[in-house]
Amino acid sequence: MSDLSLAFERASLWMISAAVILAAAMICAVIVERIALAWHLAHRLRVERRYGPLVRRALDGDAGALGVLAGSPARHRLTIARLLIVPLIADRDPGRIAATRGLVRAMSPQPSTGDRWPIADRWLRSRWWWRRVVALSALGLLQATNRTARVVAALDDPNADVRNAALDALADMQDPAALPAIVVRLHDETLQRGRRAAAIESFGSRGEAFLLELSRVDPANRLGYARALAICGTGVSRPVLCEWAGDPRAEVRAAVFEALAHVGLDDSAASLALHGLESPDAAVRAMAAGALHGWTGGGDAAPHLARHLDDTWTIAVRAARSLLSMGHAGRVELEACATRSDVAGALARQMLWEAKGPW
């Protein structure tokens, strides 16, 4: 029995010793980690204090400051890049973006192989979301179109900030190959609305031509193309949109009238909008009423709109706004409805009051 007790006592002492050693090792590891983090933070702050004023001067066009940044040691380049890129996550001013792009390119070594951005590639694979954000912003600024596929893949990142940074990067890169992916996510509520619109707008007329080309071979996704044209479309898109107004899907027809409101109407498009006012689908009627905003051509649009002042509220408001924009013809219809005691009359009086009329 005494031998068993002695063995148990020895085992307990060994376990206690091991626990003490393990605890001491963990304490040492934490201390070393804290010291390393403190040193890294102090080093970064020292570099930021040194180069921060130079970055601001270089962004303002100071050639001397740009020369100092371009000649900075390689070990400081990453911190300088953060000073340039991180503010652009919140500040999307086009002038600052262009100036930053020029600075980053001036500081980047001349590529000798196809793999141009090894640090950005490594940070894209990082488990830290903020590193992925910085890498995406850098690739966008540098317009590294050979990384478009990887940036598009980041639109599905689990972190919302990374997804938004990927959308910003695609807007900066302006690579037409990314346009289908942007169109698909045009109404993705997990992405910020302003960034979605900016990504489409960044392609300008090139985007419109590419959207029309894609729509011819991909009619199943016509809804997305119509919504995109509501952002970047011009009169060039009008004939195609008029053709789409006959699509059997109500959501597509509603998106078409939204796009026509953006690109403007001609006689043919206005006739289609008037026909859309009689649609059994409320969304189509609402968008058709909005598309007639400012229309003063033929077709007796004002009387047609006036009949929808007692429609559902969304449609009635859009119809009233369009009547208000039609000058004399619209005012006549509003004045005729203003004597009514129902909601349509109240809405007409409100429009006349906004126009500083007698009501």
C-alpha cells in the first residue's frame, strides 16, 4: 500500500512540475508576443510619422515628396502603401484615387515576370480580413487586370468589408471581363448600394455596349441587364429596351421602364410607357408612370396619368410627380383632380402647392 502511495505522490509531483513548466512557457510566450506586437506597432507609428506628411504632400502634387517616397527603403514600402490605400476604403473621391494610383505605380518595382504583385497575392490568402481588404484595394488602384478573377472571387468572401472592397477594386480596374459578375450582384443587398452603382458607372459607355452585347446571347438574365442599363444606359440602349418592353416577365418590364426613365423617351418609348400604365402588375405601372416624367410629346400622357392618381400609393405618387413635370398639360389635370375630396385630390393639391400654385 505504501509503495502505491509513493508512486501516486511521485506522479502528482511530476504532473505539478509539468503544469508549472507549461504555465511558465505560456507566460513567456505571451510576454514575447506582447513585446513583438509593441515593437511592431512602435515601428509602424514611427514610419507613419516620418512618411505621413510626405504622403499628403505627394498627393497634392509635390514632386520632391514623391521622389523621397519612391526612393524609400523596401522595408518601409508596405507601411507607406497602407498610408495611401487604407483611407480609400471610406473616401472614394476620384481625384484622390487617381493621385494614389500614380503614387503607388511610381513606388512599385518594374515587373520582370507575369506574377507582378506577390505581397498582394499573399495578403489575399490571409486569414485576416483587413489584409484582404488592403490587398484588394491595392490591386484595384494598380488596375492589375491579370488579377480580375481573384478579385471577382472575393465578391463571395464571408466578410462584408472584403466584399465591398472587391467591388471598389473592380470599379477601379474597369476590366470588362468583370462586368458579368458585377451585373449579377447589382441588387445584392449584402453589398452597399452606392458601391454597386459606382461599379457599373465606372465602365461608362464601354459598359453599356458590353451589356447590350451580353444581353443578345444571354436573354435569360435580361432583368439584370435592364437594371444595369438604368444606371449606365444612354439613348443607344433605347431601341433594345423598347424591344424588351414586350418581355412576358413582369419584373423585366418594370426594369425596362426604370431604364427608359434614365435614358429618356421618344415617341415609341412613350407609347410603350402609356401601355404599361394599364398593366395588371403594380410594379410595371409604377415604373411606367415614372418613365413619363418630363414627357411633353404626343400621346395624351397627362390624362392617362391623371387616371392613376387613385391607384395604389406608389403608383399615384409617381403619376403625380410626372404630371407636375409636364408643364401646362400636367397642371390642368392636377387642377381638375384637386377639387376631389379623396386621396387623389389631396395628392393633386400637394403637387400644386409644391409648384407654388393657388392651393
